[in-house]
Amino acid sequence: MTADLYTLLEVDRNASPDDLKKSYRRLARQLHPDANPGDAHAEARFKEVSQAYEILSDPERRSNYDRFGHDGDAFGGGGGFGGGSVQDLFDMFFSNMGGPSPRRSGPLPGPDMETSIDITLNDASTGVRRDVVITLPVSCPDCQGLGAAAGTSVETCGECQGIGEVRRVKQSILGQMITSSACSRCSGVGTIVVTPCETCRGEGRTTVKQTLTLDVPAGVENGSTMRLSNRGPAGLRGGPNGTLFVHIRVAHDPRFERQGDDLHTQIVIRYPQAVLGTEIEIPTLEGPEVIDVPAGSKHGTVLRLKGRGVTHLRGRGVGDLYVHVSIDVPSDVSDAERDLLRQLADLHGVKTNDDSAGAKLFRRGKSK
């Protein structure tokens, strides 16, 4: 599903949770297969609307969607919309569609974490290996993440029978609804620690400062985000690690203006150089380079150096470098320069303000 989730639910992006719920209930009543027997299109729309509501009704997943859009990995797999199937959604909201959805087993995963790194434009073009120091929870080395002291073990939670969730059946306008929440007794882990580990106090994790080595790929842009699965904080009592999101800030390089994978730079030449042509040194990502400016170049001429821009992400070619030519027109010239310019104007048969009587009188006054 690639359609915008807010469009599917027929709400704007600032819709409140209550607005989302009202719109979803209205659409669900209209599109539910029981109300549209044999209508494949209505069933497909119902599935899409249900998936959209599943994401947008969860504050964390909605935030991720607002930031990353339809980046499937940003939502933890499942085609971009979490690990549950569409059938799970049917099962959750409509008892006549089958039994309850499969229950989660095992401890909850750790939360996601964000950090950022700064790189140069050259780093962004070539790729770079960068160390980042972060402080985060990791599995306790003394109890191997179980949270129990040496020589002891954990017990299955009697409240949730080791599932970590407590499920309740409610009646709603849509029929029978099954809701679930983390077990309050075991904090959603499914087990109880009788004798806690002294190092981690039963959590199964300790907070440490560690250095991660990141390989930033060539071609990244300012604001790009790397998603590192299983590199985030450890979960409670043996829960899998969360995801680490690394935001990349590419420092501005005053020599260039980047547009996608192309770079733009500007050079300034004098009028004689523009007319007669010249060689001039320009900056490139590889270092200074001398290029030819052809004779007759006008102000605003753009010279293209193919393959001298930024490497495309994932190595699919290289952008170009565009050199924009500006002609410097001096505001003050010497008498010798003025005479030469006057002669040039005469050769071209053009009139200038320098030919006026007032200008000549002004020049004579300056020479006294």
C-alpha cells in the first residue's frame, strides 16, 4: 500500500486521535465485508483503511510515518506497517471473522534511539567511516540479560501466563473487540524475577557508553537517516535490541551549492578575459583544477564538467559540476583604461555617457 494514510482515512494530517477514530469507524461500517458481500474492491479498501488506522492510532508509529513516510524498514517490516497481518486486524475488531490474533510471546524489544553525526561534503561524496559515542542500555553481562541473580532463575508470570499481555473482550458499535495491554505485574516481559541480579537490579540490562563504527555510504544528503536494526537499546530482561536511527548532517561548503548529485560553483572574470578567453583555476571536490573559459563567454555562461559532482547514492554514477561565469565590471578605471574603452566604443560605433560634455568637464576637473 503506497497511498497516503491520511488520505485513506479521509482526514488531514493534523487530525486528532478522536477524529481518526470517528473517520475509521465510519469507513469500516461502509466497507466491512459483511456489508458488501462479494465486493472485492470494498474488501481491499477495508484492509487498507484498517492498516492505515493501525499505524496512525499508535502515537509512535504515527510519528515515524510523519517523519519517514512509506519507508517500510522505518516501521519494523511487514511491508512497512508493522509485523501484524491484515487478518490480525480483522480478528482484533470483528469476532465473526475468526479467533483472536496470535499472541506475542517473549520479552518486549528495547525502544528506538536517535543520534546524529556531522560530515563534510567530501565525506558525503566519497563515503566515510565514522565513530559515534553513545550511551545506551545493553544486556547485563552478569546475568546474561535475564535479570536473575547467579544460581537462581525466573518464574513464569501467573497473571499473563508468560505471554506478557493481558487481553480483554469488549462490545463496541463495530461488534466484539479484543484489546490487549502489557501485563502490569511483569511489565510485559512474561516472567517474574524472584532474586534480582545485583548488577542490573533485575532489569537484565545496564547502561554503558560505547563507540559504534558507522560506514556512511557515498551520496548521502544533509538530513539523511541511517536505520540500524538491533543496534539500539536492549530490551528489558532479555528483550531484543531496538533500532538506532543515525541522522546525518552534511556541513555547508561555501565553494559549492549542491542540487541533488550536481554541484554548482561561480567564477568571476574580467571583460578582456570574457572576450578573448582565458584559463582559470576552479575548486572541485578532488582539489583545484584549471579549466578553459572559451572566448566570447557571456555573463551567466555555464560550463559543465561531467562526472565532477557528488557520487550517486549506492554508487550509480556521479553528478556533474556546473561552473557559472560572472563578468566583473569595474566601477572605477584609470585614465589609460578609459581611453582604451573609448577607442573600443568608437570602433563599435556606440555612444557612451563618457562622450558627454559634462563627463569631459568632470574628467578635466579631476585632472587638475
